[in-house]
Amino acid sequence: MERALVNVVRLAGGDGAAHGQQRRVDVLAAHLARWVSGCLGVWVSGCLGVWVSGCLGVASLASSAPSVVTPSGNRLRALSAGDAAITARFAASSSAATPLPVSDGAVPVASIGLSVPLSQGTLSLTRGATATSTASIRYASGVRFPDARQLDWVDVAELLTFTSTEPAAVSVGPAGVLTLHANSPSRVAIDAASACGGETDPTYPTANVLLWANLSPGPADVDLGNLHGAQFVAAGDTLPVEVRIQVPDGERLVNFQVVVHLDPAVVSSRGGFYVDAGGFAGVESTLNDPPSEFQLAASNSASTASGLVVVGTVHLAVQAPGAAPVTGEIIELITVVLATGARRSYGGVDLVAGQGVAVARAGTGRRLPDRPFVAEPSDGSGAGVGRPGHRRDTPWPRRGR
């Protein structure tokens, strides 16, 4: 007989008075009595609907009261509160029956759990890429769904609602799928709440995940700042900005020119700030010309640099507290295809992963006079070792745009 018993239930409905309540179905048999719960959701074909899944090994199901419970394959759909007897046939001459009362009594949601795949607390993806959350629900009856998104008999949107505090940076769809759009200077909260009840209802539990939104560069893009956590973090009166180039797969970097734009009232390249060397030989920098930008450029036909290449770290001056947009362009980016030796050019585009907002907190920053940048000697290798390596006193001519 136990083979004929159901094990999971959804009750969906749409009458205005009852909307927002948790519902349950009583499943009674000689050897088992179990409460199972679902969620009052929306009208389904103009009527209340309950899906009851299970019945493994059952050849067919029949209901004594189809207006209360009606079979649909190896599932039962409850249409209204009432009593029915369910007969399960397992073979040509083998059958069993059990009463199945259907109740619309409320069963509140006890707790909700939410997790998002992160790296060091950071959602780090290319722009437009997605990540799937995992949401669990536990009802006061003891029934628990460890991942509501995996239930094949109810849409997760009928059980939970998902929201983001910064949808321009990270949006979340009704199924709990997150999409990364932009960097965010502060952490983003992703919330999951019961779709049943309301904020004044004690049966309205929530769960949330706090994360940093930090874009990863796609092929031939330039990234700025930190890989994880906040994109830009000032250290006293200095803002270190690491510059990284994502070389497309199967190619090596031989030439680039990148210009980054700043708000000089908050952060600037004035006052003798410097550039640390990266992993590409011969990088030259332009700082304080004007203070509202900096440029890095290099050309090395013998370079074998591939993958994610750090080309330098620019140390900028924090001028005053505030939030300053950071933007930029790839003036030129040339690679060589490893398999064929063909050259490819990707210049003349805006930065994607590198764009963001640099925030300087109160108590940081100092006003520095405009003065010429005084270069310290490099080691002669052309690698731009230490402070500041090679530089130019005037900007390069801009090519490609």
C-alpha cells in the first residue's frame, strides 16, 4: 500500500482572501501519516491546484472524488478541500486504496536559506554572465526542500521572491539566477523571501547574501583595480590601481596603449605618483599630463605574454573624500595568433571590466600641487622596475579612435 502514497505536495490558489497563506494536504494510510505543505500561489486554469508527486511503480491512479483530487499521470492534482479515496493499480490484478483528505489549513514557512557561488565573497564574472543561486525552504511542519529551484512540480517563483539592492550591478530573476552587469563600489545584497505572506506577517522569513560585484575581463578587455572584493581600495592618501589585460586564448600580447580617465577632484595622477612594474617588459607611463588621466603603453614583438597579464600598478593621489567614476579606452591592443603567426588588432574600444567608481573615505586625501613627474631610474631592462620605470612627459598620439 505504501507504494501508492504521495510524498510531495503543492497547493496553488488565487482567491483574494486567502492569498498569501501556506496550505497543506493530509496524506493518511495504514502505515503512514504525514503532513506535506505547499504555497498558495496563483490561479491555475481558473481553479485551485495541488500536485502530489511520487507513486513510484504505480500503473494507474483513480479518485473517488475527481472534484477534490484528480489523477494526472503518476501525480494527483487536488482541486478543492474535501475527502477522496485514491485507488492505485500496480498490475493487472493488484490494487490498493487509501483515503486522501485534502485540507486548506495554513502551514507557515519556518526558514529560508540562500547561497550564491562566490570567490572570496565576490561575484566575479564577465559582463552579462550568470550564476545560479540555491534556495532552501523549511516549513513549520518539518517538510524541507533543500533546493527549491530543482522541484519539477512547482516553479520556484511561486514559493520565493528574489531581489537585489543594486540591480544595475547585479540583477536577479524570478528563478534566482543572478546576472552581473557592472562593478559596484559597495556590497550588494541578494534577498530571498517567501512569496506567501507579507512583510507584516510573522510567517514571512527572509534570507540574504552580501557580495561584491567585480567584473572579470573578457577577451581583449582591460581590467583595473582588485580582482576580488571592492574594485578600488585606497590606502591612506594613495589609490593603487593594478592594470590587467586579458589576452584572448591562443594568442600572445605584443602591443598595447590604454588611457584611463579620472575625476581629479577625488583621485588624480598629479604630484609625482608612480607606476610599479608588471609582467610585460617595456611599459611606459604618462602621469599628471593631464592629472585627470594616466596612460600605459608598450610594444614588444618578442613577448610571450598570454592569459591574464598584469602590465603595471599605477599609484594615484587621493585628493579628497568622494566618489569618482573611472573610465577608459583601449587605444591599441595587438596580439599574435600562436598557431598561425597572424596579427590581430582589438583597439578603439572602451574598457568594460575596468570601469567603475573609486570611493575615497573621509579622513583620506591631500591636496598636492601640480608639479612635473620626476622619473627614478629603471634597471635598464626596459621592464619599468620600481618607481616608476619608463615614462613619457607628453601623451602618446592616440591611434584607432
